[in-house]
Amino acid sequence: MEFFEEARRTYAAANAGTLYWMLQRPALGNGFLNTKQNSLTLQDYGLDDGARGPAYTYGWIQGRGLEALVTHADFFTRELPPLAGKLDTAGRHLYEAIASMQKQSGHAYFCYDQSMNAVYADASGVVHAQEKPELIYSYSDAFVAKGLVAAASRYALPDLGDHLAYFDRVVASIEAQHFQIDERRPLSTDSIANQPDDFGPRMILLGAAGMLKRLGHAAHLGYADRFIAHILDQHFNAQSGLLRNVPGGDACNPGHGIEFVGFAMDHLGDDADPGLVASLERILLSSFEKGFVGPGIALTVSVETGEPQSSYCPWWSLPEAIRSAALVHRRTGSAQSLALWKTAHAAFFRHYWRGTPPIAYQTMTMDGPVDFVPATPDLDPAYHTGLSLLAAIRVADQFTPAKLV
């Protein structure tokens, strides 16, 4: 009981602090969220920082931010109403900016320049105009679709049906092989033909299933069980308990495996097949056991040897481990899942969480924090950190005395 109560207090306070920090920062461009701060130096990125700076807006980060704002607003409506009001005001403004951005072409893009033209930077850092093929979708579409659905549902907005249809098109694009993983090259059928068969797209879209269910959109959930079955069939290695990034490959991103477990558990009902739940718990335990090298979870490990293949430990995989362990523990009650939860909790708040300001170091190695940006320079704390901790809060509430009476 003591751990659940402490964890709940810690997570709610961390999320509130992060959200207040985000809200007080000056907006980017047309009202977009601004989390462009170096997590080591605590200096805001400037125009001299190129693609890290305020001249560039990352579409997928804004979509994630919108989902985070409105989801946290729902929670804080009961916990801290003044904060919820501020989040809703910001959420409505951000919705308008993102909806307008997406309507221009029917898509969202990884990066936009100061004039809100879609661009990408190649391997040498040269910026190019992005191609805009109608039938190709990307992670940016996935995150923006999720954010638009979340906001339109909370605010009962008239375009909700269009946003749900957009989400459905993103799902369909994965199974039709019209989904491009790497957005730092031209969007094209040639790029898709040469990309690896990574489970990332299905995993990320699975992350919408729990949200859709809570928002009453069960009619759009048909894909979720298919995605879970596909990932387990094509990527699960029974010997190691890990998910291969690509079928037959040796590389495993343990953080993505852990994230998959959390999204699957958030979707599955209490009547889920016990064998499936056991498989998901095994993936969680194996991914953490082999990936957790201290201070965090290695970016990549070998499926065959279990050895880490990267010295980088990004921040986001520890909150994802907290979420997944909490959701698994709620279902199984196992000592292993609870121990994992406690370990991930301690590691994140001991090594990554700065407290003042309420953000995390983006990347650590065995030697401490390093200036390595995992995906985008925007800190993205209310999504990867905040929504993971919020899921754990919901679980902790079920173990408190008031819930057990």
C-alpha cells in the first residue's frame, strides 16, 4: 500500500509540475507547444541551433502534445480544477492550429519550417522540401490523428467524424504497405519498398486503442487485436522472450517491446486470454531484464546474446516500463511485475528526473547525461513521461484502501 500511495503522489506532482512548466512557456509560431530546451544546460534552443531551434516545428510532437493536454485535463478536472481549465484553454488553441495544419494536405509531417512548409533534413543536415503523396502515411499522421480525436471528443467538436476517418486511414495504410517509417527522407513508394518490416507502426497505432475505448469509439477498435496477433506472430522470439525489431533480425529495441506490452494491456479487457497476458508479461520481464543496464534501458540489445548494442539509454523507456509493469501487475498480481515497477520508478526519479525544472534528461549513459537527441529536440515530457505516469496512477488508485473497501 505504501508504494502505491507514494507512487501516486509522485506521479501526480510530477505531471502537474511538467504541465505548468509547459503552459508558461512562450508558444511557437501559430500557437504550437514550445518544449525546445536543452535538458542538460537548461538553455532554450535558439535560431543558431538550426533544426533544434524555434524556426522548426515538429508535427508529430504537436500531435502528441495535444493528446497529452486533453488527457491530463480530464484527470485534473477532479484533482486540480484550475490546472484543468488552463489545459483546456491551451488544448483548444492547439487543436485549432493542428487541425488547420492537417487540413492543408490531409496529412501531417515530421517537420515544418518557419513558413509551415513540410521539410526534412537529410543525413548531412541539408534541409529539403518534403514530398506529399496522397496515399502515404507516417508516424506524424498517427500522432496527429490521435491528438485530433482526443481533443474533438473532449470538446464535442463537429469534425470528430473526419478525425476518426483520418485515424482509420492511417491504420489501413499500415496493412496496405502505404506507411513510411523514416520521415527524414522523401515520402515515396520507393522509400517504403526499401524500409525494414519494423513493428513500430503497429505498436504506435495500438497505443490509441485504450484511448478510443475510454472515449466511446469502440467501432474503430477492430484493428487492435489484429496488430497484437501480428506482432507476436512475426516478431516474438520465444527463446529470449524479446521482440525482434524486424522478423529474423538480431536487433531488439527493448523500450519498444515494453511500450507494446503497455499498449496491449491498456486495450485488453479483463476477459483477455490468460495465455496472451502471460506472453505479454514475459516480453515485459525479458525486455527489462536484458535492457536495463543502469542508469536506464539500453536503446538496442541483441536478441541472440541479450547484450546491449548501444550505450545510450533514452528517458522515455523507463516511464513506459512503469506504465507496462503497473498494467500487468493489475492483471496478474505477480511479484515480478511489482518489483519491475519499483525498479523502473526508482531509476527514473533517481537518475533522469531533474525536478527543477520538472523535466527529465533526454539521454543517459553509464557516465551520466549526454547531449544525444533520440528523435526530436522537443522534450515531449507530458506525452512519453506524463501519459505513462497517468496510466500508473489509475492502477495505483485501484490498490488504495478507498478502492479496496
